[in-house]
Amino acid sequence: MFSTPSRKLATTPREGNPPILVIGAGIAGLQAALIAARRSDVLLISAADVDHSNSSRAQGGIAAAIGPDDTTELHVADTLKAGRGLCRPSAVHELVAEAPDRIQDLRDLGADFEDDLGLEGGHSRNRIVHAGGAATGSHVSRVLAAAVDATPGITIQAGTRVRGIWVEDGTCVGVLTTEGGIAGSATILATGGAGGLWSRTTNAPTATGGGIAAAYNAGAEVADMEFTQFHPTALVGPSLLLSEALRGAGATLLDDHGQRFVDELAPRDVVARAINDRAGTVTLDLRSIDRGRFNGLMEQVQAESGLDPAVTPIPVSPAAHYFIGGIVTDLDGQSSLDRLYAAGECSTTGVHGANRLASNSLLECLVFGRRAALHATDRDPVAAPSGPAPNAVSEAPPPQEVKEALWRDAGLVRSSDRLRTLTHSPHTVVRLIADAALMREESRGVHYRSDFPEEDEAFRKHIVQRLGHEPQLVEWT
């Protein structure tokens, strides 16, 4: 995973307390580990290496109001508009206000961002900080991984899967893994989203909501599980993501007759459904843009499609991309289960509302990964668990037929008849998605119901789910 092998914790941890546990090696987890290590020993546990995280696949960039014609107020307004009335205003303000400082942190660590700011759908200004054309996630992941690798207070335990949350007396005291229980003074989940549950997806195969399921089964609240963002432009067949930065640079979407049919920089749900509704093949025309800015991606397109993007428009269609729902947290990453934190795509602060604004996701990882680590290390010391760890019972990975059913019955267009077929799935996250999507009898943002095609003010709230309780509609401020 990193340039050095896994390291052991010091024989005597700082102040004799269990370490802070960080689960996941994407950008949220790496950021949390770095910040927590300033005050505590940290054990970073990851099933996969940095190159296989969803963060490393992120192409577009990081949104930040740092341009001469931009302001945090404009960034806030764009985020709220994209979220269709469901953004949590306090979370949005924290996210946007911290953005310039988090970009500077990365520069201080050696991030080499390009000089120009990109434009993506839903943004009223050029404010996308990017690296390597369409390789921002990979670049930032490696910068943070190198910093983690150089920090003595961080122990790296690669190749370990978390199967559950270790709870004593209503408090998270660690995690349950394939290798037994591991105690922690606080646990920060940064396990990624669940977009890999759909058969057509831009996600890593491991992104099936394992951390969300573990937290829910331990008693933590989850919310917004009905909201999944489908990226409009993935290569037909292998689902290679064709970054929104391409459309920001001038690439156009063409129908079977070679005609444009949608504003390419409209919010992603609008563009995705417009493509989904077209008969025949939709293509992304890259011939007029400066393809040299995206050399790596152009080479991938040609290798996987067999088409030269300099000559031929590329066939595209939507794919599951970003999972908006997850573990409910406050603005410091604390979940409803004491000492269990979450950050990044496995969490939901309400910052994205019903539709994530492009390139706010990596920013979310940086901002809330940092905030979770600061809060987790600012707690009173906690003793090690008093009893042995229980056995962890975890679900098997979902088979292909489950993924195909989710794409068919909980994809871009949904209805009660189709959603009901998923409510008895043996997979926790699939059931949570179906139950929340059934309850939301309206269309809002990325959630579109053919039997309830309009927004309904009665549902301008978040659906919160908790083990053993009926789902609730809750308003967040």
C-alpha cells in the first residue's frame, strides 16, 4: 500500500491509551490519520491499497472558491441549488469556508495542481482545482499516502477487512476484523460508499457499503440512502468514467442524429436522465477540445473502446457513481453511536442534499476527515474494552444478480412495484436503499420516481433509518 511495510505501534502508546482507529485508505482516511497522529497513536486499517480506493479514481478535482471572480457565498449558493432543498446549510458553510485552507494544506504537502481552474456542471464559476488533467484523485491520494508513510505515529495494517463494530455499553470500543477484535479509543470509518452495488458503476468492486452496514447493524443511524448519483458519461461497456471536466472543456453530447440535446453542464441528474431517455446511442464528442490536457484518459478511452477520440465520438451512458447516503454524523464526524466517527462517502452530514455538486466530494473528504480526527483526539482518555471481542458476523459480497437487480429496480427511474422486489434482499444496504426509496414518494435530485414525478414539500426532510426502528423524516439545520 505504501512504500514501507506495516509498522508496529510503540510498546507503550502515548498516555497508555488505545490508538485512534482509522478504517480505509482513501482520501478521507488518509487525511484523518494524518491529523489524528498529531495528538495520538493511530492504527490505519485497510482492506485494499491506495490505488484501489474510490478516491484514486476521482478524475475531476476539488471545488474551492479561490479564483479572483469567486466567493464562498457563490460556492455555497451553487451547492444549495444542486442539493434541491435538502442540503444541511450549516454543513455546506463549513465545507465551503474551509476549502481554500485545505487546498493550501495539500500544496504544503507537495501537491502539484495545475494553474488553471476548471469548470463543471452546476458551478457558476471556474473553481475546480485539478492535477494531471483528469487524475486529481490519484495524485492527491499519493501525496497524502506519502505523508502518512513518513509519520512515525501511524501504524499501517493493510489487507485486513473490518466485519463489524465492537460495542460495549452503548459505546464503540473498536472494530471486529478478520483477525479478531481491535480496540480503539475512537474509530473513524472512512470505508467509502456503496456505488459498487449497481451492475453498471464507475466504482471500485469493493465499494459495496460494508462500513455503512457495519455501523447500522451496531445501532448507528443512517440517512439519505435513497440518493445515489448516476454519472452521465461512462464509456458504454467497461463503464470507464469520462470526467465532467471534459464537458467543462467543451465536449458535447450528441444523439443518434449527431445533434446536441441537453446542456452538458446542467446538474448531473438532469444530464443523466436526458441520456437515459434518448433512443439509440448517445456519444460524447471530444474532437473539439484540447485532448492533450487529458492524455492519460484519452489513452484509456482508446484502449478500452477501440475508438480514436480525435476522430470518432465515444458512446456513453450513465452509471452509478456517488453514494450520497450513509452514516449520519454531526459536523465533527461523530455518529449517533458514541466514539464512532465517519467521514467521506460512507457518511452523510447533509452537505450534498439530494444531488452532490460536482467536485465537492474530495473536498468533503478533506474537510470532514480533518474535523473527525480533531474531535476524536480531543476526547477524554478511554480505557481498553473490559471483555473479549464478540464474533463478527458479516454478509457475503453481493452476487452479480443482486447488482443487476439494483440497476434494474433502483436505477435512474424507480417505481413502487420495482422497489418492493428489493425490500427482502439479504444484503443490508440494498434493503436500506429500497426502503428509503419507497418511503420517498416524490422525485427530488437524483431520486426519480415515475409514479411520483414531482417534488413534494412534505418530503423536504431526510429519511433516517436505525436498526429496530421505523424510518423517520427529519429536518436538519
